[in-house]
Amino acid sequence: MAAHAYAQTLKTFHTASGKPGRFYSLPALARTHPGVRRLPVSLRIVLESVLRNCDGKKVTPAHVAELAQWQPNAERTAEIPFVVARVVLQDFTGVPLLADLAAMRNVAQQLGHDPKRIEPLVPVDLVVDHSVMIDHYGTKKSLDLNMRLEFQRNQERYQFMKWGMDAFDTFGVVPPGFGIVHQVNLEYLARGVHRAGRGAEAVHYPDTLVGTDSHTTMINGIGVVGWGVGGIEAEAGMLGQPVYFLTPDVVGFELTGRLREGVTATDLVLTVTEILRSHKVVGKFVEFCGEGTRTLALPDRATIANMAPEYGATMGFFPVDEKTIEYFRGTGRSKAEIEAFEAYFRAQQLFGVPRAADIDYSQVIRLDLSTVTPSLAGPKRPQDRIELGQVKARFGELFSAGPAANGFGQPAERLGAVVTTSDGLALRNGDVLIAAITSCTNTSNPGVLLAAGLLAKKAVEAGLKVKKHVKTSLAPGSRIVTEYLQKAGLLPYLEQLGFHVAAYGCTTCIGNAGDLTPEINAAITGHDLVAAAVLSGNRNFEARIHPNLKANFLASPPLVVAYAIAGNVQRDLMTEPLGRGHGGREVYLGDVWPSSDEIHALMRHAMNGRAFRANYAQVKTAPGALWKKIPGVAAGAGSTVYTWPKSTYIAEPPFFAGFTMQPPPLVPGVQGARIMGLFGDSITTDHISPAGSFAETTPAGRYLLAQNVQKADFNSYGARRGNHEVMMRGTFANVRIKNLMLPPRADGARVEGGFTLHQPSGEQLPIYDAAMRYQAAGVPTVVFAGEEYGTGSSRDWAAKGTALLGIRAVVARSFERIHRSNLIGMGVLPLQFRGSDSWQSLGLRGDETVDVVLADDLRPLSDATLVLTNADGSRRTLTVTLRIDTPIEVDYYRHGGILPFVLRQLLAA
């Protein structure tokens, strides 16, 4: 085999106990490619995969040599075929992926092939963490009641998952109630190194992965190379395709100094996010280095790595060092695993955090940790950091600022307005209506969780209480959190402030915060109040947390508790009291803020290897009574092929309709398209992809009512991601999205919601309804947008829904990495304006027709021509860049998408 071209790099290492292990040695490769020694650590781990998997076909010796000779600021045109060790899924993205695999087996059977040829070739773990909602809160029964509702709503989905566990040999499920996928990945699934083969022939290699959630990058905190991809790409990776990506630039982020007293890891990550966003690191690796990095505890590193999507990088990577080994011990990995892990990385000369001067980075950014201050981010974007002492003033500025300044456009005189609800509750602008300790970002970090508990203890002892209008919740990322909060004696104090454990899973930051009371909702909408949420999450985009909350702030867990007590973001926590305690005494934030020594004294409760082992052993031995009750006789149980019963949760995907072994002739480009939408900057996958709850009046709501599903049983879009009929109706249906081809309202404000003007009738319709009308007439459609199109969560339905609506191309000023790739994966063309060109500079109105002309010989990053025909018949042409970036993406597009391409490969093998 061609891999023998590097047979001389196969070496042996020995663990501290003397056990040998074979590995493909990067130091050995460096004898012929000396530049390897100064490559960024993250690139060397990718290089190891390319070296080990060099088979002369998908991975060639030329790929190895090309990456080994990486230069820090060269032109990026080469693609890397990266074979990952495993794949991790969360359930919202995992269910449609499983549905696609099941549909592939149907096709295989219909074409006379063995359905078992469709089988994941690497281990796949699905963690059920996105389905629980905070319907109940503030009592000891909250967790049990929310889980019971979760299982009632999701029984059909969970049956389908159980079928998948049985039907596929390499597909495992972590049941509901264990925690958030990224924390479970960090604490349990990640093994450090893997081993292939048996006995003396076994080869060791580092843990690498892709995941179907953009925050998969949290795993970078323990030196694992991996990032979020759409379910479409993950599926291809599971089925033997390398993950292809352009050779990246690698930005070194050098940390110096130490964090000051009272500053949290959350404050640091919000600062890092702000800095890296300003440096435009989209599509790049960020690698942390320097003596300041060495001071950071592993959970602090993971907190920073988690938010790579928010600062735009593919990864936020931390090399393996003594802190990593310490974390593996504290989370219960075995002695043999830890010894192999450390010995392997030392043998590869990959152990230790380097100095910036030791590595050839594309660019070096520096931050002195001592300059970081307590902060929040918001009210609409994670990168908009606000120092704690400026939150009140900033809210006041944004209250009357226009949308162009991310403001709320309210008359300044209304800032102090008071509204009384129908049940007598007084509400004001800036009131905190949701205070949630939630999200993988921070609940994986014992330091900030213990800080929240200590603040709660001091607040209760001082006589402080949470305001009545605040919906409080604690949704730990792992059951371990509850255990150490109990052992530290802090959980009772959190509960006294209303922060009872309400769920184990991803809640508020994905829109699963649950509803507010009808009286509060009516007051907000009836009086146009700008109310707030404060959450320890990573996402605060418009309408994400709750459709009626316009101001959403990211904060550390202790600040979430503090704002729940203060009750309003118009209170300056640096100069004004949180509230009045015993005897009417004013209590300030400084009175209840815990010291680092107090936090450190309790850390022993949080890093207990025996507790971690006992907890995660229950994934297999005691997955929970509710999970055990899910029938094991779902449709197709015991069969390798699913039989697709009638369901509004799970439906056979339409992506393989009319599938043939030969791809149909490709007609490149688009002819005679109508414009579906003209959008501005920062259109996120939240805007595009169905997410959160939806009303009866929406196309999705009307569809479910027609299927005899009652409003109370709608559940969320995320829970119904296995049914394309629901999801395509929810695409571009976000209540805050603004299609700028619609004329302004009488008051000058832009129309919000998923509507368009059908052409040539000019009728205003929901985008889904217009799309169906265009498809019935055989008319393709296109979308125009501004900068950063597709930022946010890596939802595959943002691309799948776009394709099913008949949108053939998206023309934007720039694209987010994952969404651009997903569009191609679904056969949709991403096209990028050049220079200062935009749809605004072209004066587009939305009544034009559009042709996209491509060269017959499709090549990556080639020119494409837009032909714009105005309503009066006049024409203009414009050159744009075809954002098909790599040769493999050309193949995907020619096959109609990545799924048909992979299926043809599997069945032809």
C-alpha cells in the first residue's frame, strides 16, 4: 500500500509502566521535513492523521508532504483530507442524521444491495441533551416534571434512537438526563489516545473528532483536534469520507500574566471573543500559547475553546500539558489510559504549551490576563462585550438607538416606563425576566459554578431575595455538578434563590427556556417593553432565548445570580446595591462576591475521579427509568431497515428520491430565478433554520394542526428535526428576520418575520408559501445577503431547508465556514460579492430575475457571472466568486450534494 512510503515513521513508545505502543512518529517525519518541528501543535495532530491514513487513494503521499511543508502565510489553495477518530452528535442534529442513514439503507435495499453496507465506520456517540425545556422551575420537583414532559413529547424520537442503537454496530446513545453533549464529551467520551489493531501490531493515535454542534470545539481545551460541522458533513465522515478543508492559517494567541481577583473565566472568554472577532479569524485555527496559558486550569481552557464559533475560528486549541493530565485524573480516566496518553504526546514531542517564539504562526495576538475585567456581552451578539460598570449606561444608549446600531429604536422618554400586568406585577424596561445558569460553556467549569453557589450563600445569609418577576433555572451540564454543589453545601442556597436544578441538558441558550406567564407576555407585547434575560450561555441572538425578550446578556454564573437579585439591568452593580437585606441594610455586589481562596477551598469536591466513574458507568448500567420504559419495539426494531410509520416527528427524508447510481446530467448555474429574500448583515442560522417554539398561525403550525396535533403538543422545531415537512415550513420563519425587499411599515420600521413578495404578483406571503408557488411554476429562487451569512449554530437544516424551498443559490458579501460548506452539501451554490459590491450597491428591489452563469469546467473559487434582468427588461452583469472552495466540493455539487455522492461510493464499493 502507498502508506508504506512512510513505513520508516512507524516507531514505538513506552509508558511509565513500561508498556510499549506503536505510533506514526512526527519527529521521524521531521527528519525529511524539518519544518514539522515548528508547525503549530494543532496542525501537527492533523498531520499525524494524514500520515497514518495515507493509502495512496483518498490520502496520498503528496497530501503528507504538502501539510508537512505548511508555511504560515502562504496562499491557501490545498485541501486536507482529515480522517477523524470518532463523531459526536447532539440529538437535534443526530436524529435527522440517523434518518438519513436509515433512508440510505432503504435505497440500498431497493437497489438490491445489502443494507448493512450503510454503517458508520468510526464510533459515533449521540448525547440526548437538547430536548428538555424549562416548563417547571423554582421547586425541587422541577427536574422530575421537566423530564417527564420531555419523554412525553419525544417518545417517537427516542424510539427511533433505540432502533438506531440496535441497527447500527458503531452507534451509541447517552440517554437524557446525563448532561450536555460537550461536557459529557469532555468528562467521559474523550479518551486522549485511541488504539487500532491487537497486541504488538496495535497502533496508537490521538483522539480527533467532528461533532454536529458548533461548540464541539470545547474539546480543544484538552488538546483534542475537532470542531463542529453540519450533520451533512458528519454523516460523510461517519461513512468513510475524510473531512476535507482548506489548509488553514493558524493564529497564535499568546497569554501573559494572571487573572485578577474577582475576574472569572467567563469574563476572560468574553474578552477573547471580542478581540478575536475584531481580528477576523473566521476559518482559521487559533492556538493558545505562552506562560499565561500555562496558568489556566483545564476548565478555563475549555470555556475559551467552547466559544470558538463566537469568535469565528474553526478551533480554539490548547496543547496537552500537565494540567490536561491532572484533569484526566480528576475526571476518572484509568491509570493505563492516562499513562498511554502522556507517553504518546511526549513521544510525538507534542507535550507542553509552547512559547509563541517556538512556533511559526501566521499571526500572533497577545493579551495580558491581568487586564481582563468583569463583563457581560449583549444585548444581541456574543462579541459585544460590556464592562460590568457600563451595562446600565449601555442599555440606556441602546434603548433609543436605531437597529443600525444594534439598538431597540424606542423613544428615550419611555425608558423609565412602568407597566402593571393583569395579575398586578409591575414591570419596567430592562427587567430581568429570565436568569439562567445554563450552557456547556460555563456549567462545565467548577470554578464559576462554585462561585455562583458561594454568592448565593452569602446573599441568602445577608437576607437578599430574587425578584418575583424573574424566571430562575439551574441546568447543569452534568450530574456531577449537582453532586459537588451538594457536597460543598451550596445547593440549598441556590435553591432558596429559586435556582433549583431544572434539567440536565442544553436549555436557555438554544431557546429551550420555556415560556413566561401569559400575563407577562401580554404586558411585554402590549406595551413594547424591552425586557432582558441574563444567562451563562454562549448565544444571545435575536429571538433565540425567548421571542418576547429583546435584550439578552451573556454573563458568568455568579453574575446571573446577582442580576436575578437586582432584577433589572438598569441597576449598576458596581455602584448601586443589589438590594436590601436584613433590617433594610443595603447589600452590594462586593459584599457577597466570593474570593478565589474560597472557591479554591471547595474545588476538591469537584474533581473526584471516583465520582466521575460512578456517574458515567450508569450510562450503560442504569440509564434511567424513563428511558427504560421507551418501547424497544419501535417500527423496524430488530431489523436493519426502518419501516417509517406515520409520524409528525420522524419521516423518510426526500433527499434520495429518484436516486440512481449515475448522477443526473448537471446543468451548471441557475436560469430565470426569482429573488426570495434581500437580507442584511449577520443573518445567522437562527434566522434561517427552524429553532425554538412556533405559533399556530405559522406554516409549520398550520401543518401540525392539519395533522390533528394540538398546540400544546407542538413541542419545538428542534425536536421535530426528523420531519422535513415541519422543518421546511420553518425555514426563514424566524420572527425577527427582516426581508428588506418588503416595504417599511407606516411607522418606518422594517417588517419582521419570514415573509417575501411573490413575483410577479407582488403579493406578500410567508416564504414557505411563496416557495411552493414558485416550485409549482418551475421557477428557481435565489437569496441575497450581506456580511457573515450563516453565522451561529451549525444547523444542517439551515442548508437542507434552503434546498427544499427550491433556493438554488445564495449571493452574500461573506459566509460562515460551516454554513457555506453545508449549502454545497445540499447542492446550493454559495456566491460571494467582490470588493465593495453588494445587492444594495446594485440597487436590487426584489422584482428582478437572476441568471447564474458558471464555467462548464467547474473549478474551486472560480469566477461566476450574475445576469440581472430588471422588470423593464434591461440587463446588467456582475462577476462574483464561486465559493466552492475545494475539488471535493466540486464533486459534491456535480452529484447533487454530499449525501448522493457518498451513497454512490458506498454502493459501488
